[in-house]
Amino acid sequence: MIYYTQSLQIACYLLFLLLFCIICVFFALYWSLSFLFLLAKLCSVLIALSFARLWGSNVYENYVFTAGFMEKLD
């Protein structure tokens, strides 16, 4: 009976450890992917601003930069 209780306790401990590792990996992937999306959005804004500077200053008045994309103002 003692052996069964110890093995059940070890199995519960290992299950908890596995669940904890899965949660940690999930959050690490989530934060890294959100960081990559944020970095891609920032790069697209910087590229759009550099093209706007090449086109001239009137582009700043005709376009608005939202979420990394240029949208034409009506």
C-alpha cells in the first residue's frame, strides 16, 4: 500500500511538472511571436516613412500611417 501511494504521488508530481513545462513553452512562444509581429509592424512603418520621405513632404499630408500600412486620406 505504501509503494502504491508513493508511485501515485510521483506520478502526480511528474504530471504537474509536465503541465507546468507545457504552459511555460506556450507562453514563451506566444511572447516571442507577438514580439516578432511587433517588430515586423515597426519595420513596415519605418519603410513606409522612408518611401514617404523620398516621395516628398506632401505625402505626409495625403496619407496616414496606421498599423504599419499607408492609408490614403479622402
